[in-house]
Amino acid sequence: MPLPTADTPWPPTDPHVQAALADWDAWYSAEPDRLENRYRGRGYREALNRPAQYRDGIVARLARWFWGNPTPPGEKRTKLHVPLAGDIARTSSGLLFSEPPKLTGADGPTQERLDALMEDGLQPTLLEAGEVCAALGGAYLRVVWDEEVADRPWIDTVAADRAVPEFRYGRLVAVTFWTVVESDHSRRVLRHLERHERGVIFHGLYEGSLTALGRPVPLTEHASTAALAREVDAEGGIPTGAPNHLTAAYVPNVRPARAWRHLPKAACWGQSDFQGIEPLMDALDETYSSWMRDVQNGKGRIVVPNSMLDSLGPGQGAAWDEERRIYTGLNMLQRPGDPSPLEVVQFEIRVQEHRDTCADLIEQAVRQAGYSASTFGETGDGAAVTATEIRARERRSMGTRGRKALYWGPGLAATTAALLAVEAGPRFRVQGLDLEPPKVEFQDSVSEGPTELATTAELLRRAEAASTDTLVRMQHPDWDDTKVLQEVDEILGESGRAVADPFETGAEGVPNAGVTGDGGGPRG
């Protein structure tokens, strides 16, 4: 199915999904201006469009949000934003990809290519994809190539709010990525559409508006797409050379998405870590802003009589010089014995109350997002803990990590298999590649220390439950087979447990003693 040929609303996504993605994007951006514009502007625009429906409805609801309250005229904004949303997304990505996942395929060229793919920058791509996946409810992995940049294809990531997917029975069958390549923020918007289907990628350039796709224009109309004009066919497609593979994969954050599971076009989308905790993050910002307001109000202020003010001239008011040391003895100044005319005003700063409220809001927010509070900060006394204690303390976070890995494994395997198929196709003609999806193994984000590993190895040795080879691999998981076997031989040799030749009992004496060179019997 090629790209659209007629004008259509863009993006063609359900309005409920678009609104949620815009909300999560505003929280993820950590920009106060975007948050204020999102929560304040959306309510007023909708009320203007449909005043009868939203009167005392959405405007009143959004006004109850801290970020929905406008700053009074003549005052500067004192709202403080705590970027908890970005911290949650970054933590989710770190739990999955702080250690590079292991891709295992067939021996030879396939495994060498998989290793080179990780060394060439796949892990940073996965860290980026994992972060936007947690923030927006999903992310896409796609196979891309540009022979002016690299001689082999690589894997790229696209955020969920820049794609229009098509699912069939929960499986991705096609997806259209779109990128704004030029915009004047008013009338003219140029979009590049890139549609992935099995065996082909379609490219198109459209001139429209902020809300409409507009009309198709030649790819040569913009520098970013001009090179594609030489490769596309009459329908705008470029064969990938892998007819059985889709060169894009969707990775949901978690399913189901509770907010729109009843929407036919969005039932297969993933759920953001921010879904449902927006009010908690809004309350956290309000609490921190109140705390800072106490700090500002707690600044010491001095109330002085008019007699201590210096006139700045008619109509210019008066000023107080706090560095002045000597005042003349005028009649309006106090006399000896009179109470001091200076009054110091300083309000109390409610530190403990604000700190407790913020801590509770953060704990509730990260818990609802699926994580343990200890994952986001120190909760103990600072003493050293073992990996087992860390796993017990962060059990909820480890469970969420394992759940997300169930979605990332198939997505990464499918995209890698598609990349290998493209390389083996007529465009790159790489020989000897196995096109089966590789096995994806996620590394443990919490690793044991040397003491724990040594204790475990000692217990296994004492119970005769593991061989020396297994124990060496446990202590050194990054070693190859050659180094492991060499270490095993050295350990067995030093401990006197080297395996002797079963055909030599020691009673034979000197080997080959008394044997003639021609194979005859012993000499007389």
C-alpha cells in the first residue's frame, strides 16, 4: 500500500492518543513553559471551540492543576518544576540497557557481525530508545542505510509520537514514520513520510499545514530528501532486498494501555510510565514551589521609620541605606530610653513538612510507575550491601525491568534479523549470514562483587555441584573459551588435581624403556 495521494488530517491518530502523547511529552521535556502552555492553553482552546460542552468542565478541571493556574498579571512566575518524569524514563532505560544485551547467532560471520553491531553504537541507540519508550509508551527500531555515511546498514530509533502504525492481531504489519523537514510555524509545513512494509520502503514529501498533510510534492523540493529521488520507483518505493522481513519493529513499554484499550486503532499501543501519575507530579511541583516560597518569605526584612529614609526627591520616594553608620541627631530620631524604631520581620521556613510531603509524593509516583523508591535515591544508612540485598530492596523495579524485557527481546531480535537480511540481499551482498533472529540475552543490571562470587564458588565446590570450568566462567563471564580453559588447567595443576593419562598407571617406569627402535621385543 503506497503513501497517501490526497490531503488528510495529520497525524491520523485518535485525538485521545494525541492528547496523552502531548501531555507526556510536556512532562518529559522538563520545560516549565511547555507544561504551562499545555495545561493552560489546551483548556482555553477547547472551551473556545465548544463553550457549551466545556463550560464548568475541562476549564475548571485544568484550573485545579498547579500548571493550569495562570500567573497573575504583573507578577513573575514562581512555579518550580522537578524533572521527576525524566528521571523515571532514564531509570527505566538504565535498568534495561546499562549493560549491553548479548546477541547470539550462528558462529562465524553472523556472530562477528552481531558483535560489531553492538560495538558500533547499538547500545547508545537502545538507551535512547528505552528512555523515549518509557516516556511515550513505545518506541520503534528501524533499519536504515546511507552509503555516503557508512558502508553497512545500522539500527535507528523513532519515538512513538512520530509514527502511524498498523497492527494485525497485535502484530505490526506496516508503519509510517514522519518528520517535519521545514516549517514556518503558521501555514506551510513540509513533511517527509517514510512507510515500511515487507520488502519495501516508500518515501514521500508533502506540503501542508500544522494539522493537514497537504499535497505531495517531488522529493527534490528539499535537500534532505533529494537523494532519495534517484532511488525510488514510480510509486515512491525502494526495495530492501529482504522480501520476508519488515525493516521496522514496535516495542511497547508495557501493555495493556489502560486509557485507550477500547480504542480500535490504539489498543495495541503501549502505556507510558507517566500514565496516571501526572497529578502526583503536578502536586510535587506545587509542593516544591511552596517550599521555595517559604524560603523567599523567610528572608529577613527590616521595617524602619520614615525618619531613617533618605528622600530621592519630589515624587521619587525614599530609600534606606543599610550600610550607613551615622545619623544626625534630629528631633524625629529616638531619644535615649525609647524603644528601637527598627523591626526585623522573618517568617519560619517549614522545611520538615515540605520535605516529608515531597518524599511521599515521589514514593507514590515511582511506585505507581512500577519502581521501588530505593531505585531513585539512598534510603538506607549508607552501609555497603550485597547484590542479593539490593535485589530484595528493589524487587518491584526488577519485576518491571523483567516485564519490559519481554517486549524488547522480540523487537530487537526481529530488527536485527531484518538488518542481516538487508545485508545479505542484492544491495550489499554480504555472504555467510544466518538470517534467523538472534537470541537476545539481557545482562544483569546488579552484579555480584568479588567476595560474593568467591563465597558462592566455595559453596558450590564444597557441595560438588559445579565443575572447575563452571566456577571459572562464573567468576569471569567476559572471558572466551580459550582463556577459560587455560585458567582451568592452571588451577588443576596448582592444586595437584590435574587429570593423568588413564593408560599410564605409573608401574611402567620410563616410557618406552627397553623398546627397540624397529618395534621388536626387548634386547637380550
